[in-house]
Amino acid sequence: MAEKKPANKPKRRVVKNPETFRERAVKAGEASGKPGSRARAADTGSKVFGPIATPFRRVFQLKPFRIIGKVLLPAYFRNSWHELRQVTWPSWKQSRQLTFAVLIFAIVFGALIATVDYGLDKLFRNILLK
């Protein structure tokens, strides 16, 4: 008997995972070569308030103040703050598009619920009140 050759199967393609917002933002920041808004703000702040804040900065870097901050501020708030610093916000255009999508969904869903409510109201009035 002759061996059966397997049918030509199409080759599998490797699909790359899409980029996240954070990855796109990092790429855009690196490509532009400009410092980000946080770096610009820190630079401006250090120029203006540097001579005034330097003595205070040295005092608050002492160990007793760090320990007091860790005791007084619960870990939840510290962790929340660290997470908020990692957030990459959508652009203005994306915000408008997403807001519009949510409004459309809410209107359609509200109309659907109102229609079902109206239909059930008519049905029960005809069945129960006759």
C-alpha cells in the first residue's frame, strides 16, 4: 500500500501582540527626543525653587522623617500614588471618541430598556387587568 501524504496545510502565521498605550507613549517620547512634561516641570521647579528648597530637602531626607511617613501613610495610599504615576492618559482625540462611544451606548441601551419596559407594561396590563 502506498503511504498517504498529508494535504498541504497552510503555514501558521505568528501574530504579534498589539502595543499597549504605555509602549506607544514611551516610543513616541523616545522618538521626539524632547523631555517629557514631567521632566520639564521638574527642571523648571528646580531652577526656581532650588535655592529655597535645598535645605528643606536635606532635612526631610533624614531617616526619622522617612520612618514617620511610612508609619503615618498606610501602604494603600503609597501604592495608589505609585500606580497613578504610571498611568498613561489617552490623547484628547481618543478621549472624545471614547466619550462619544459611551454616550451612544447609553442612549441605545436606555432605548432598549424603555422599549422592553413599555412592552411588558402593556402585556401585564392586558393579562392582569382584564
